Amino acid sequence: MSTNSLSTHEEFSIKKIIGPMLAVIVGMIMVILDSTVVNVALPKLVEEFNSTISKLQWSVTGYTLALSAVIPLAGWMTDRFGTKRIFLITIGFFTVGSLLCAMAQTPEQLILFRIIQGLGGGMVSPIGMAMIFKMAPPEKRGTLMGMLGIPMLLAPALGPVLAGYLVEYVHWNWIFLINLPIGILAILIGLRNLPKSEVKAVPSLDLLGMILAPIAFSMLAFGVSEGGVEWTSPRTLTGLIVGGTALLLFIIVELRSKQPLLELRVFRSSDFTRGILISWVTQIALFGSILLIPLFLQSIKQYTALETGLILLPQALSSAIFMPLGGRLYDKLGARPLAIAGLSVITAALFMLSKITLDTGLPYIMTALAMVGAGMGMSMMAINTHVLASAPRHLVGRVTPLTTAAQQVMVSFAVAGLTGYWTSRVTSHMTETANQAAAATSAFGDTFLLASGIALVGALLGFILRKPKPKPDDTSKGEGNAPDPAMMMGH
């Protein structure tokens, strides 16, 4: 075969991916956008609902737990009903959940409707990532997955600014109503561009696993949240014991099942296990601390929601620069150098934030935020792509729900744990000073220092990564969950 035919063949397959990728990106932007907008709006929601941070942070934790509860269903549902149909239905469900959130009248209603919203949005990312990964030629995966990182860049960039403007000048419920046009657009693009996928005969749903997973994840998150205040309290111990027992039973059930809800057997791959371990550490260090930054800027520095969104822009912009670069470098170098470098930068940035005081200026804070964004851009998609590349290709449709579910659980642990830790440090510092703002600022510093230590652990773990060995099925015509003819490039 000539070089010309090969290049035509490659151009054809890339063109084939653009339409589906656009549909996936718009859908992911909507789901990720809603995680970031609530962070900035949280102080305003506390005021509107006459509630507390510790209560309303469950609108964030409940959302991420709901995401994780339905993510395990993604593999089974797409096999049973078809990838395109499930992808579009979940976007529609998320859009309806957003409308309900906008109509909430009490903190309890908001938390409930956020859970409904999360149940709709949970499958969007794993289904989308699996579709694009399996359609991509092996030598282009890093680049294309870097492009798929666009929603991870746009949502954090646009979310805080958009939320700040809407909360400040319109009304808080518009942070949810804005999802309606985005959701409709995602459905229209998906109907036109997503390839049809085969509906397969699949075994019955793993109901026991489906019951145990949410119990395990939600109770562990509750226990971690309470543990941030007091590790020996009955509420903490109940959450940890019930959640830990449910998790153990869930693992046993999944390993014994012929058609498990989550494909835990993939942990037999040491490359996969190393990659996902580092991914978990990254999630905990980043997302727990990212929630606290808007709280510090608004509650201590007294910036408006819109000003806070603008201050957070350097983080998103530096991510936008470094994530595509990270994707291209992954194709050449693998994940190891990118994980080490990215997490080292994040460690340094969080350590800088641990030194903040009441008098710390904006240039210092924005420099640290830009460094966080650069570290995220370098490391996150490289680690995620490494994890997917470490799994057998025919299991990618089953592995993306596993990795995404685990990451959502880690995010909820991080949010619950670091918020609880910050609260306990405020109480501790209040015994040293009568100035509440000074006590809260010192508590923010303590929490960022803890997050910096977690990121450092991730950077050190980066040294154990290695390039996954090429698999025979990387060049085969695909097995098991291959969703569409686009993968059979030129055949």
C-alpha cells in the first residue's frame, strides 16, 4: 500500500470522528459546567436559602455521588439499548433536572434536584470518552483525547464567569436555566452526527451490584465529611463502617459475577492500577481545593461572584494552553514525564496558596491559580489516556464507567473531606484569635497545605508509571464493545 493511500485513510478516519466528537464535547461541557457554576454561586445560595456552607455543599457532593451511582450502568445500558440512544436520553434527563434545580425553594429541594440532575448526567462522560477512544487510531489517541479535554477547559473557564454574572446581575436560578439551550443543542448535534450502534443481547442487570455501589459510595463520602470535624463521632463511624462493608461486599459481588456492573478484573493489569491510583490522588488534591478557592475569594476577600469568576480565569486559560500540548506530548513520551511534571507544578501552586493571609494580593493568588491550571493541563488527560490504553481494547466500554465512577467518588470524598477539615481548622484557630476572618484564612492555608501534600504523593507515584505494552487488539478490527464501523478504518 502506498503512502498516499495511507494518508488518505488517516484523513478519512479523522474526519469521521469530528462530528461525534462535537456532540460529545457539547454534552460534556453542559455536565462539567454545572459542577463549576455551583462552586462560585455557593455563598449566594447560602444567603438566598438562609442556610450554611456545610449543608449546601451537599448540593455539590450529592451531585457527584449521583453521577457516580449511574456511571456503572453505562456499559450495560449502551450494550442493551445502543450507545447513541442512551447518550441522548441522559442529556435530556440532565436538562430536565436542571429545570427542576432552577425551581428549588429550599436547601433540601435543591440537594434533591441536584441528585436528579446528576443521575441524568452521569453517563455522558464515560459513554462519550469510550466512543471517541475506540474510534481513534492508536497513534492519534493522545492528540484526540487532548481535544476531548476541551470541555474540561471551557467549562472551568466559562462556568465561574458565567455564574458570577448571572448571580450578580440576573438571578441564581439562571445558573441552571442556562443548561436548557445547551442541552437542546447537544441533542440536535447528537441526532445528526452520532453513529448508530448495535444493540446486543446482554445478560440481566447486576441488581445486587447496583444496590451496593451507591450505598458504599454515599456512606463513605458522608463518613469522610463528618470525619473532617470529628473522626470518632457516631455519625462518622456509622458512615465509614456501613460504607466500608458495602464496598467490600460490592467488590466480592463484582469479582464473582460473569457480567459485572463494573469490570474490576481490569485491576489485574499493573499498568492500569498504577495509572488509576495516580488519577485518584490527582482528583483528591485538585477538586477539593478548587471548591475552596471561590469561598476564600468571596467570604474573606469580599469579591463579588463575577469578580471571583474573572480571578479564576488564569487557571482555565493556562489549562487551555497546556492540555492540547500535553496530548501531543503523550503520543511521543507517554504519561510518566507529564504526570511527574504536572503534579509537581500543582504541588508548588497549592503550597503557595497555603501561605495566603488577609493581605495577600491578587497577582500572587492568580499566579498560583495559573500554575494549577498548567499542571492540570499537563497531567490530567495524559493520566486518563494512559489508564484507558492500559486496558484491553474490547473492555474500554466497560472500563470508562469504572474509571469515571471512581473519579467522581474521589471528587465527592475530596469535597466532603476537605470542607470538613477546613471547618474543623476554623474552630481550632478560633481558640487562638477572636478575629473570625483571620481564623478562616488560617484554616484555608492549612487545607491548601494538606492538598499540596496529597499532590506531592501523586508526583512521586508518577515515577512508577510506564508505557503500556502494545496489545494485539489495538490493530485488530475490534472486539466486544466496538460501537460502529468507523473504527474499521478502511476495511
